[in-house]
Amino acid sequence: MKPYSQLSKDELLSMRSELEVKFNEVKAKGLSLDMSRGKPAAAQLNLSNGMMDVLNSQCDLKSEEGVDCRNYGSLDGIKDAKRLLADMSEVSMDKVIIYGNSSLNVMFDTVSRCMTHGVLGHTPWCRLDKVKFLCPVPGYDRHFGITEYFGIEMVNVPMLPTGPDMDIVEKLVSEDDSIKGIWCVPKYSNPQGISYSDETVRRFAHLKPAAPDFRIFWDNAYSIHHLYDDDPDVILELLEECEKAGNPDLVYKFISTSKVSFPGSGVAAVAASSANLADFKKHMKYQTIGHDKLNQLRHVRFFKDMDGMREHMRKHAAILRPKFEAVLQVLDSELTGLEIGNWIAPKGGYFISFDALDGCAKAIVAKAKEAGLVMTGAGATFPYGKDPADSNIRIAPSFPTPEELAIAADIFVTSVKLVSIDKLLENK
Amino acid sequence: MKPYSQLSKDELLSMRSELEVKFNEVKAKGLSLDMSRGKPAAAQLNLSNGMMDVLNSQCDLKSEEGVDCRNYGSLDGIKDAKRLLADMSEVSMDKVIIYGNSSLNVMFDTVSRCMTHGVLGHTPWCRLDKVKFLCPVPGYDRHFGITEYFGIEMVNVPMLPTGPDMDIVEKLVSEDDSIKGIWCVPKYSNPQGISYSDETVRRFAHLKPAAPDFRIFWDNAYSIHHLYDDDPDVILELLEECEKAGNPDLVYKFISTSKVSFPGSGVAAVAASSANLADFKKHMKYQTIGHDKLNQLRHVRFFKDMDGMREHMRKHAAILRPKFEAVLQVLDSELTGLEIGNWIAPKGGYFISFDALDGCAKAIVAKAKEAGLVMTGAGATFPYGKDPADSNIRIAPSFPTPEELAIAADIFVTSVKLVSIDKLLENK
């Protein structure tokens, strides 16, 4: 196909008429489709139903160290859960704390703690005139939501195919001591599906922040969420790299089983240096008597070990892969060569990131909605919900059925074409 | 028995010799007993084992409004859980938010939120020079721990048999706008087992605080935790009283099923006015995608309704009652008339509060420990761990077996006697 920009006004107008007919036909069906959130489909949830059966009233409900999981105690988690989530975090057991049902909650709490109590004895952030976070963009809206809620100024850093632009990160972090953190999804990033290169990870480990209380918020949300088990992305383990670089306290690493077992009923964990974990625990001991140990036990009894969890993730991949491929196939066949959008085919995670012509994202999302397709709000992938180029759209293919996805992808590309034509016609 | 204070020096010395022989005999047994924490015994936990069976892989895992409890969503709880916990809170369903596994966690989060974001648009507490909380004493150590951790100044208010001394509460709250809250356990209070009188509750509802962001932190931890089902304490419902008094936003009410089902794996809730709940939810939507809905469902399927829960609490009472009575019987028979201690026989809750002669509590706890009995640290029932009179000791009879309790109570009274004799000898 010829790039749209090379088409004449008449050609564009005639193409628009054809597309509008098609669009109105779909619209008339009164569909209700949702590609807005990274929500697992029922078929994926079914994979973990067996977890409902591993604990019963006849079971031994003690952890391996003999703790009655039904009672109070074990502030930082039972040993069994520590082993499993340490393995998942690629660190040793002494480097993890087990939390409740959500790593988002732990990240929120961590920012809140830094606000009220500071990092390792440094001034609480709420006492400082200005606190800033670096935000690789596009990124995860809920990360940005947390920092915005706490009044932390967010600074955009562009994502490259290797991860955040480290030239910019290094420069800003070393020059500005009001920069206290950076949000990272290092593997199969949200929304682009980019995995950070070894060089990027090493440069993170070697950062020399002006602020002694600067921390990398390393949200390894998709660490084992491969689409292609025979071709997984592998990233360097940042805690180890930080130790090697003489920067052991630089990183907080967050994981959870939300998209492994059940969203909302998973188990979350933090991996960090001993000094950082002591800081976390000082807070925790006032915050709770302990998290849900029965759910920790349930996870361990169901998955058994990392091999069991990896086997389980292959089943997730078998469900997700065709969905991603269905969307990508439509993007490829319908948009290749038109020069009205770019996207990356991810090898894992939950999203496909689409960059439309500048100034078109909001209009495309609105157009798709007309035909009954809900997308993530345009701008959501940027701090303050503001995409300076109004270009990025996050596609979440996990929840709809493959049949729905084929229709949804079709509505999406038709919307992209229609809005792009209107944009191009502005200058004809 | 004659009061110890009326005994001569020789009589006291001779009594001490006898008691020391007895004490050393027990000490030689090398026992290990624990009356330190309000921890349910295994027999109580067994009562809820059936909860492990109500959900299984063949079950319908949808809430009554059709939400798949395995997936994301339902920020403030599923409808089924709202109904049950609203009933438990004695409020209507629209006045509750369901939280995670612990009300302590919710109270911590609430104080944290007030620090960083303030109450209903008022100045965040972290921006104020001084924030104070009233603390009825003796009280719950973990409450005091939270306020101390956030640098909130704690002001002791004496407990009366009717609840906190409301003359003092009313005066302080109306005069000092740096007083932002008060910790209350209104029913079967921790540690005294006192239930607030109707007058006390009404006076709370009619408070005229100088600070518009003053809140009553009403921790109804033992709302259905009666020892005598045919003679339960009943307290007025504070939200309703506050509404009647034209003070609807004055209270945050906290409950949980920690000591109903499983500590650590229960469900917590907040009950409050619509305006307050909106404030909570504004925070929650950044903090989490939702709490553990499967555990909410598990609770509803197991208890069914409030009648089911009340029936369940009768079984708890049947286990706890003999334990309380065993301890009280020893206190009664061994200490009555000696004038070396006072205690209240509670009708519910988890504790017996013992007031020793002034200056004796620490020494009694230390003495008991010599013989292998761990008590709650003396002072723990006061802010900053400082009991000005060094008099109060919290007895937690729930965890040991009845046989262990008989021995533990005996060690305790012997320790009380020995330390009291030493104290009295100081002035002979």
C-alpha cells in the first residue's frame, strides 16, 4: 500500500467514504468490546481454579517452619512463600518480604512511607519543597497516578528500544537532588513490551544520583509473562548488578502473582537490600500484624516451586499468544506501508503499544468508542494523562475472546484510518 | 484475708519465705507459658476450618452482582461482603467499604492518609506543627504504636467504668484544635473489657471539636465477641448518634473478622458517613485495584449472614469463657481482700486488666517471666509504653489451654504477692 500522505485529496476523500460505510455497518451492530485494561480472561483464571482445592479443612495448615497459617504472626511472610517469590524475583530468600494481595498496593505504601518517614533516615519527602520522579514514557498509568496523588512532579523520559533513554536518566539524576525515584517496568514494559537491554540495566546499577535517597522503583510485573516460551526475553537481575556496582541500596524491586494466579487474590513481594528491607519492616510492624498466610500457603501448595509456576505460565501464554497475534495480524495486514502508525510486536506482557500520527490518538479512541470498542483513554500512558504528541494508544488484548478481538482490531484499524485521513486532509 | 498493708513486717517476711518456696518450685519446672497477646487458640481456629471448604474449583465464584471474584475490580468490596459486614457494623450497606485482611492496617492507612492528604480537604497533618491524639488509658498498644510512629503527640485520658472520662475529652477537644483524633475500643475495651455507656456514646456524638478535621477512631474490635451470649453488652451505634447530633462526619468505625474467622486471613471494613467514605475511596483508587474478593466470598459463603456469624461466635465463647473464668477464679480466690490489686471481670473481648499497687507492674511481669510466664510488657497499655503509675498489666487468657492457664494464673498471683510484699516492706 501507498503511504496515505502520498495520496491526493480526492483519493483520501474517496477512501474515507468507503471506510465510513464499513464503519457505520459495524457501528449499527451495537457491539460492546473492551480492550482497555490488562485484565486476564476467564479462560486464564480457570487455569488457577485448582488453587481453590489445595487447602481444605482436613489439610495441614502449617508452614514449613511450623507456623499455623491460620493465626497471627509471620510479619514478613512464611518461609515457603519467601522461597517461591524469591525464586520468582531471582534473588535469595533473605532479600524478600512477602506482602498482601497486590504489588500496586506495596508501591503506593512505599511512596507513602517515603513521604512520611523518608528513606533510610533521610528527610521525609513531605518536608521537602520539591520531589520529582522520572517517568519513562509511555508507561503505566497507575504508577503515574500514585506519584501524582502524592504531589510528586513527574518528568517524562523517552523510551528507546533498549529501555529508558539512559543518557537523559543519568544526566537528570546526577544533577538534580530533588529527583527521588524512577518508575520502571523492565521486562515486557507497559505498554510497549520492551525489555531493558543489559547495558540499560548496568547503567541503572551504576547511577550516581545527587539524592542519597533516590530509588529505582523496579516493577517487574511481567517477569515470567512470556508469550513465546522458546524465545523469552531475559534481563539482568538488577539487585545483583547494583551490588556489583557498589550501589546495593539503589533499588526496590516489586513483583506479584496477580497475573499468575488470581488478580486481587495473589501474593506480592518486595526484593531489596538488607538495609532497605529493614526500612520496610520498621514501617510494616506498625502497619499490620501480618498478611494473609493462608493465601501464601495456597500459592505454594498449588505451584510447588518455580518449575511449577513456569509450567503454569506456559498455559497462560497458550491463551494469550493467539490474541496478541490476532491483533498484530490485523495491524500488519491493514496498516503496513500506510505510514499512519507504528507498533512493536511484543514477546510478553499484556499490551501492544500503538503510535498514531501526532494529534490523532484521542480522536481514534473516541472513534472506536462510537462503534462500541472501549480502549485505554488516550494520554493515559503519560504522566498527568497528557501525551504531548497525542499519539500513543495502549491496546490490551487479554480480556476479549479471539472472536471479539478480530472484530475489535478491525474497528480499531478502521478508526485509525478514518482519523488519519481527516488529519491528512487538514493540510491538503 | 487481711489486707497486706495491715500485716506486720515479720508477717510479710514470713509470708514471703513461703511464697518464695512455692515460686521456686514452679520455676524449677522450666515452664513456657504465654499470656501476652490476644491470640486465638487452635481450638478457636478449628471452628473456622470449614471456611477452607466453601470455595472449590467446581464452585460458582461470582458475587451476587455477578462479579467474577477471581478477577480485578470491586474496589470497595463485593455486595455480598458489604451486606455481611454492614450488618456486623450495625449500619446500612451504603455506609461501608470492605478492605483487606486487617482493620489495624486500615487504621494505619487512615492515619497515614490524614498525614499526607488531610481530612475532607483540610490541611494534611504532616504540614501542621503539632498533631495530638487523645488516648483513653489503659488502651491498645498497637493503636498507640501507630500514632507514635507518625509523630503524633498522645494525651492520656483516664478510663472510667463508663468509658473514657468524657468531661476531660469534651474539654480538651473543644479547646485545642491540634487534637485531631481519639482512639476508642468502645465495646469490651482492650484491655479492661469496659463497654461504653449510652451517655458516653451520646457525648461522643455531641462533641464540638475545635478542629474541623477531628475524628473519632472507633475500633469496634470486639463488637460480637461476647463471653456470655445470654448477657451481652450492648452499646449505642455511634454513626446513627452522630447523625442525630448533626455531626455525621465525626467518626470512622473499624471492624474486622480477624477474631471471628482467621487472624491474618479475615476481612476488614470501615463504616462512615458518605462524605468520609468518598474521602477513603479517593485514596483507595490509587492504592489498589481491589482487595481479595475470593476471601470476601469465602466469608460470606461460610457465615451466610449475621445469624450465622452470631452462632459461630457462641462457639468461640464456649472455648474462651472457661479460660477467662479460670483466671478470674484464681484472682478471686487468691487476691480478694489483700488490697494488692484490682481487676474487672469482663463480659467479652480478649483481656483481663489488672491494676497492681503503684510501682509494681514492671516487677510483676519480670517476676512472672522468671517462672516461664510471658505477660504483655508492663506499660504497653499506655502511650509511649509508659504507665505513669507502673500499675497496669494486661492478661490475655485466649491462647493457652485451660490446664496451662491454671498454672499461669497461679504463677501470676504468686508474682503479684511477692512483688507487693517487697513494695510494702519498703515502708516498714
